[in-house]
Amino acid sequence: MPAKQFGSSRRTFLSGAAALSAYFWIPKPVKGYTAAELRASADGDRVRPGISKSDLDTPALCVDLDKMEKNIATMQASLRKFGLPSRPHAKTHKCAAIAKYQIATGSIGICCAKLSEAEAMVANGVDKILMTTANPSRSKIRRAMNIRKSHPSFIQAVDEEQNARDLSAAAKEAGIVADVVIDVAVGTRSGIPAGPGALALAQLVDTLPNLKLRGILSYDGGVQHAKGFENRKERALQTIGPNVETFEMMKKAGLNMEIFSGGGTGTYNIMHLTPGFTDVQVGSYLFMDMQYLAIGSETGDAVFNDFAPSLTVLTTVMNNRFPDRLTTDAGAKALTLNTPNAGVIGEPGMDYSASSDEFGAIRFTTPPSKDYKIGDRLEVIVPHCDPVVNEYDEMYGIRKDRVEVVWQVEGRGKSQ
């Protein structure tokens, strides 16, 4: 297992030196560089040396590059030990530069949840893509075939007979044979239920002249945040059971089953126990967030400490005039979810609410480490990383508190 990186409770995690310094304080004056100013001074995506994180305008989406790179290395090493590669979800970062880094360090490709997200990735040089969502509309089918025509490694999901026939017809019109996987449901969110119906769909796909069956995908979103490792493990293996049986039925029927993909960050160290599993669709391990920190580790630690929280939002104190509370400039539009609360780094006694659109409200449950003034900065671990990234045009790559890169979030808003 990866080496333990943090303390044994959320309080020690948020206040410990391993998370960051004892508190995050920014001396004034702050320059407040905008993203446009940083891009203008950059060579490609590389920012001129010496610009401090503290000089960013806020709210700012920041990623600690050392922590992110370590998270990627830890995941790759762990899955290699289990004999499985990763196929990370681009919905977490929506950033082509990060997708390229993941592939360069051992991932067999990326997953995309939406077609427009896949289009943004291929437009920026990422083409090893597995679409995890079926596209039933004819316009999306045509767009998907346009991707497949120029990117042979593009794979699409299908979970319904008419959709399979429409995909085959569109592939024929495009003059290609399109690769597909059957989305076999775990739970009730998407996909065809496991069993004879899924087998019949796979057999149909196998007969359609312009489709090539590659296997199945089975993602269990409901178990990823189950608290307690043993509980999570029991649930994950139980819910994937019918899909394993379906996978075996398809193999016995002589179908091509080279892909059996699924799982996620919460079950990355469980899915290797699933017979036939080929790769894990991890996502949030890259950044981490307050939701994942609460699920607990295999070691029994209450905090999921396998990966470090590398993604933060830098925010400015806007008001300190009322007793035992502060107002910041990072509310729901900067952090999206209000539950669980964002975690203020180095200040475990701060209860951070993002319930207001534009402002964050901090209430002190215990005295803070210092008297915060208007203009001071705080850094917070986000509630849930995926939707937060979708709120920003840029992501700042930070190393040793200096801005090293400014990345475009090319997939921002790509939800169709």
C-alpha cells in the first residue's frame, strides 16, 4: 500500500505540517495577477519564474504539482502491483495537459463522460478515449463518428438496441468500423441491467457490420464514497458480482471481451479482486477533496490518506468586522457544493460555508491561529473536485508556493 502521508484524524490532517504550514498567511500588498496577465508573461504554459501563489487574484484554482505528481505515481505503482492499468476520468481535471501527463506516466488512456468533453480533449492532442456515456441522439452520434474517423483509438459506450443500430448505420455512412463497449449497469444510474439482456445486446453488436465489440464497462458510482474500507470492499464486490457473471456469459458465447473497465478512486485497491477486470477508471485521486477524505483508508485510518489533497482554492478575506466570523470571496460559484464544508488549511476551528453565491462565510468554532485582516488569504480544500474544476477557465500549477504553469481548463462547461 502507498505510504501513509497524513495524521489519523481530519483535525490533525487539516492542521498538520504535512497538509501545509501551520496557517496560510499572505503579507500585503498583493499584486493580484489575473490569468490574462500571467498568460501574457508566459512562454507557452510556463510562467516566468518567481511569481508567488500569493500574488494570484482570487478566487484562484490551484494545484500543488509535487502532490499531484506524487498522487499519480502512487496510483500507477499501486495498480501495477495489482496487475491493472489506470484509465483516468477526464471529468476530474478537464485539462488536456494533465491527461497527457497521465498517459505518459502509464495510463492506457482516459475516460470522458460527455461527448463535448471528448471533443475538447481530441482538439488538444488527447485521443486515447473511452466514452463512458451512451450517445442516443443522432447529432451526437454523428459527432462521435467524426472523432472515430480521425482517431482510431476512440471507443464508445452503448446500452440499448436501437442505439447500437444507429451507431452502426452512422459508422457505415462515415466509412468506418466503430469500437464499442456495452455499458452494463451497477445500480440504476445508467447502462443495461446485467444478465441475459446485456448478453443479447452484446451479441447484436457483434453481428452489426460497422461495429466492433471490445467488451464492457461497469462503473459503481454509489460505492466510491462508502465509509470504512471493509464496508466499501464488501459492497463493491457484492454489487459487481452480477456483472462478473455477465462478463463470463459473454466470454462463453465467444464474444470479444478484451475490456472490463470500471471502479474508481474509492475502490482502486479493491477492483483487482474482480475476476476479468482489465482497468480502473480512477479520477479524484489526482486532486482529492473533502468527500473522499472522509471515507477512510485500508489501514483503518478515519481519513483516506492514500493520496494528498493537491487541489485548493485560494480565497481572500473580505470582511472581519463581526465577532467570531469572516467573509471570503469564494462562495458557491467558486466551490459549488456546500456539503461537506470546504476545509480551511491550517484552521480546523473554522467552519466554512459556501452557501452564498459570491461569498464564503466562516464561523469560528475555536479561536483561529491569528487575527485575520481584510485582504488576508486563506486556502481551502474543496468539497468535491470535479464540479469545482468546471467553474474555472484556468488552473494554476504551483510548486513550492510559486506559479510554474497556467493551464487552460479546455473541458470547462462541456456537459453535453
